[in-house]
Amino acid sequence: MPVLNLRTDFQAPDLTGEMQAIGQRARAAARGIALAPAQTKDIALRAIAERLRGAQVEILAENARDVEAARAAGQTQALIDRLTLDPARLGAIADAVEKIGALPDPVGRQVAAFERPNGLLIERIAVPLGVIGVIFESRPNVTADAGALCLKAGNAAILRAGSDSHRTAMAIARAMRAGLEASGLPADAIQIVPTRDRAAVGAMLSGLQGCIDVIVPRGGRGLVERVHAEARVPVFAHLDGICHVYVAAGADLDMARTIVLNSKMRRTGICGAAETLLVDRACAETHLPALVAMLIEAGCAVRGDGDVQAVDARVTPATEADWRTEYLDAIIAARVVDDLEAAIAHIETYGSHHTDSIVTADRAEATRFLAEVDSAIVVHNASTQFADGGEFGFGAEIGIATGRMHARGPVGVEQLTTFKYRVHGSGQTRP
């Protein structure tokens, strides 16, 4: 069985050839994984979870080196939080792999079936996408989540970690490949690019001469913009997570407090964190002062329009740029809007089609918001931080997609398949 060379870096002159070799090994492995029985894949995922737990000392030691380097480089606390693993977080990563293994097999399921007047029986059947390239930055859990999701859906994965999480990702990948080998599946179904050289990203975006079928970027705006600009294969991605919570005229104040605080402050550095609070003018007198005070007292800076500044002297003025900013920090922009239509217009103008929530007891308000807000995820009376594949019951996610083609919202195992048609005849010919 071919073994991926896990050197820490390629020599620059060898990069093109090494990357092409990775692509060819992934393509060969994908053929084997695509035909693997569901039980075999699930056994492999359980074995991978066991190897991740068994490699805890090595993985956490490598992660500590990554975290130390990030601190020395002056990285933000938000990035360091995303990067850091501890026994509980690593255990959760292994648990997520097991949950993915327990999901129904998405491959081979009948999506549709129909009979034509000429007697042809036509089935639409889910099949793997092939080889999925995942380019990510500081979140080491993406190594396990992406590799496991791809495997469950019958795909091979080529993973390229950012320099911040490189050591951790390599250690996780070694454990995952060991689990594959122990289960009799090709280890090359999960490969990690063993270099920090940014040219490797360009090689992946080129498609490696047809070896990569889909690219998934997980990272900041710079990475995603580059992927969208340069990729020669389809992309599943979102550019920004500018998520809104709209406290509508029919909102219960206690519920609004709970949802706004969780949406913004549970974890500020994730793409599902709320970045803008909209409050309907009809309830602003009763709701806005309490919501603003709550956020500020929780350690969140509030940047508001004139109406918001008027209720609390601690609010700083919001600029036009604030409505378009993904802070990924304890900062929120806040505005009073005249009505539901104005809230929807604001979201359409400034949002990123990621996740937007309405808080209201009025069913008509909720129905209109859910119908008219054009985002991948629209929420009624719940936190925006449910924008997560695990919370959707997908086990994990390979990313959030905000485009309109194929996958939208959390990309789980079903979204990592495509389909083909099986046509059954009894001698029919076309006149």
C-alpha cells in the first residue's frame, strides 16, 4: 500500500511533481473508497476515532508547538482559541468522527425513481464526488472532520493545512491514515500536503490535472477570495459570516436577551456568530436599552446608529463599514429599523447570505422573514450559532456553503455526493 511521505516540507523544485503524485494517489484511492461497503467505511471511522484518542499525547504536543509559535508571531487571541486543542476538544473531535460513522450511508441511496411511457425505469442514485481538496487555516479539527466526512461519502480527501496548524494537522492525519490501514482501506484516501509552501495552494486550485473534483476553503477572507479567483474546479465556500439577529415588533424581551447574547458571545470567532443586531422601532423603547446594556456588561463593544447611541452613552458610532464587517470578536453593530421590510432590506444590502435570525412571537412576521431573507440558513426564535453541521445532525461539516449550486448551508455527507442515472430497459430503442 502506498504511503504518503510526511516530511515537514518539500524542496521547492520538487513541489509540482510531489503535488501531482499526491493527486494521482488520491484518484486511485477514490476508486477504492467509492466501492467500499458501508460497513467497511464505518469500521474505518471507528478505528480512526480510536487512533485519535490513542495519539492524544503526540497530537497535543504538536498542538502546543503550534500554539507557542502563534503566540510568538503575535496572532490574535481569537485565532489562538481556534487553534488550541486540549483533551476535551480532542475527545470531541474523535466523538464527531464516530458520529459520522453512525450516520446513514449517503452512497447508493435512491434519490428519485420514475417510469417513462415507453417502459423505461429511471433511477437517480447518489454517488461520491471523487477527490475533494480542502484548504484550511487555523482550525485543526478540520483535518478530522473533513477527512471523516469525505470517507463516509465515498470520497478521497487532499487536505492542506495553514502554517498555523501545520504540526497539529500532520499529527491528526497520521492517526487517521493508521485507522484506514488497520481497516483494510487505502491510507491515501486521506492525504495531507506536507508543506507550508503557499504554492501548494495554487497547485490544488489548478485541479492537479483533473485529480481534484471539488475545492473547499476553510479560512479567512483572503484565502476564500483567492480560491474563488483562481480555482479551476467547483468550490463550496462562504466568503463572510455577516450574521444578523432581528428583534422584531412581536419579540418577547426575555427570549430576545437570551438569543442575542448567545448569538454574539457564545463563541465570537466562529462564522455563525452574530455581527449585527437589528431592533424594530415598534419595540425599541422597551427592548433596545436592555439588549444594549446586556451586551456591554457581557464585555461586547456596541457600535450603533443614532438611535442606539441615544439609549446608552457607552455605545460608539457605527460607520458604513461596520454593517459590512465580520468582526469575529466581541464587537457588534446595532441599528434600529422601521419595520420588517426595512430589516429584510438591510440584510439583503449588507448580509453575506450565511445565517440570519428573527426573534418574534408573531407567526406572520416569522413566515415572511423566513421566506424573503435569501440566506443559506434562516432561523426563527433561535441563536445564529446553530449554523453548524453537528447541530444539524450531520455529525460534522466540511464547511458552510452560501452559493446556489449543489450544496448550501452546512456541507455534510449528503452534500459530498452527486448522482447518476440508472436506466433499466427491456429492449427499447429510440424512434
